[in-house]
Amino acid sequence: MLLTDPRDTVPAPLQPPTPSPAGVLVIEHGKGSSVGSAFYAAKWRASRDGRQVKRRLGPAWLDRDGQETWVPRRGRIREGFLDERRAHVAMAQAIEEAETRDDARDEIAAAAERATRSFRSLALAWLEHVEKIKRVKPATLRDYQSVLAEPGTPYRRGRRGVLKGRVMTAIGDLPASIVTVEDIDKLLNDLAAEGVSTRTVNKHRDVLRAIFNFGISRGSGFGLTANPAAESQRRREDAPRRLEVFSIEQVEALARSAARGAWRTENEWDRDEQTLACYRDEDQQLGELLRIACYTGLRRGELVTLRWSDVRWAERVLVVERSLSHGVETSPKSGRSRYVPLADQPLAALERLSRRENFTGSDDYIFVSVVGDRLDPSALRRRYVRTRDAAGLPPLRLHDLRHTAGSLLVRAIDPASVRDILGHADLKTTERYLHAQRASALSAAATRAFTPARLSRSS
């Protein structure tokens, strides 16, 4: 049974084939005036480069008339001769064959050119692709550029020394099409032999795998057919280290150490009163920043880009919609904004900061330099380390303040909500904070399990 009337069906329009160049049929004069002294020829412009092409098609079945004009000859056409209709057919065939030969030659030349293009050119094309098409964050792009740097490239941000350029040294000059699994494995083995961490070795492998995948894609223009990095061996990495976090008492000790300027050197205090007043404001700000970091779980790049307009006082919410990536303000790591609840502790710290004399406008940064500029993340890390050491606290990283927040939050909030607060992409990341909490909650049950039954009943 038909569900629709076939007469109502509109056929899809046919896609016209790519048109061949238009040709012109001409008659060439041969010697004498007998049959066979004229030839049909075709002229056209090649579609590839516009050059003029001429092909003789065959003898014309023509005669001369009284005015010396070529006219169709009477009688049946002899084999091997062409009348005008056959000449047009022959011209179309000649043009199609010539165009096909040109296309084949172009493809052979392009394939030969692709086969000789180096891995270096592939890597540079991939870097441009991830920067302009994938639009990776500046810090991510910097990491890729570091992996693919040429030997002798200076370190950035003032670090002394130069990069070894291991990848380009090993395979940069090889045609990308002939790089083998053995070449990749040797490169990775050489990296591991230098004492590079397993995680770094795997990062190199991941970058190489992405580059060759790009080379296989149709849009790359490299026409690769295999990914040697995908077939190389991935190293087994050690399990993540145990999370070390601060207690609430240690958090407050850290903030107090910062507020009294314990991170400063002694000669910094030999200043005039106006400078010392700036120091005190700066120290107070550092103390509040560390509190807010521990009680909100914000990343360093998110902290330094906070503005007063991000604080919703009435709702007790902090809007996190920016982060810093290699000196450029971008979206947070997750790629989307999130809302962080403000407990009494971070809310009070923000309220104290809002009382300062300057830089409290909606567009001002919350954490500023003495002239109102955004704080430098590297300087913040150094000040934190000196503050931590001055307070006699364990050698935790600045990023561990984020882990501290996660460990404290899972005590009272469900993991899915903690994931949203911290901006984790995967709940498995958040569940790291649950392990110690679960073990602590089970300690009483474990005690009962190990208590003899008679003692348990008597108690």
C-alpha cells in the first residue's frame, strides 16, 4: 500500500557534471584538392591553466566548390573520414581525454609532492590548525609549541637555556609519509632514557598522534594513510599521588602569615611610611586571597582575573567566567561559566577587601597590584611558597589549595554539586576527594567489626 501518491513526489534535481572546456571545430587545409586534403581539428583552452590546445581529429569528408569553399562531399562517408557531426563527437572525446590526462598528471605530481613533504611542515600546519580552527587556549598552544620546538629555541619568560627540540631533531626532516612506528618508538625511548617523566613521554606521544591524525584527514592536504604514533606503545604511568591538603587551622595560619608580611625579606621593611602602608595593604590582600582560594577552590588563573562585578553579594555567589591562559584572559578551563557559593569565610574576606580606598569599581580586579593591575600568577606562586614556609606548613603546592577546598566541601555537599562548584569535567575527578572521607566515616564501623561479639553485646 502506498502511503503517498507517487505523482506528488518531486525528483531531486540532477547535479550537472563538471563542464569540459568549450572547443572550436576548424578545417585545416592539406595539399591538393582531392578528398583527404582537408582535416578537422579542435581548439580549446585547457581548464587547468588556460593554455590553448589544438588536436587534429582526422580527414574531413569535404570537397571544394566553385568558390573554393569546403562543402560536404556526396556519397557514403568512407571509413576513417569525418563529417561535421562525427567531427563534433570526436572533438568532445579529444577534450575529455586531454582533460583526464591533465588531471591524472596533476594527481601524480601532487602525490609525489605530498610524499616528500616533511614532518616539520606537517607539524607547522597542525599548529596553525589547532590555533585557528580548534582555538585551543594559549597555554595549551604554548605546550604544543614547546614539544615541537626547533633545537636551540630559547626558553620563554626569561628562563635561561634553550630547548633541545627532541622531536624535530629526530624526525623533523623526514618525509611525513615515511615516518614509521619504529621511528616514533625510538624517539619516545630516547626521551625516557634522558630521565624524562613517563607523563611527559606520553604527552609527546599524544601530540604526535594528533599530528598524524590531522595528516590523514582530507582537509589537511597531506594525504597520509597511516598513523605511526597510534601504533606506538603508550607508557604505563604511576597512579596519581595521594592528595595532600591543609586543615582549616592550617588555612588560617597560612592567611595570618601572609597578612603579617612573613613572606617578605628583612630589607624590604627598610622603607618610608608610605611604602610600608602599601606593603600592609598588599599583605592583607594576600592573606584574604589565600583564604578565598582555600574556601572556593578557584584555580590560580581564575583568582587573578576576578572582578568586583563577579561578586553577587545578595545571592552569596561568585561568578567564575574568566581565567588566565599564558597571559591571555579566556574562558575557564571547562569552557563555560560557573557559580561558586560563598560561605561565610570567603564572603567575609571579600567584604574586608571591598573596604579598601581604591580599585573597588565593578570593572576593577579584586586582587590587584599597587597600581591596580592584575596580579602576576608567577609572582603569586612565589609569595605563596615563602608564606607557607614562614608559617612552617607542609610543602604543598599553590594548586593544593584547590584540593583543600574539594576535600572540605565533600564533607557536607554531594559529589555532583562539588563537581559543579570546582568546574570539573568528570565526576571521577571529584571522587578523589571522597576516598579519605569515606574511610574516616567507616572507622567506627570497622571498630565494631574488630570487637569480640561478647564485648560488643555487653557494651
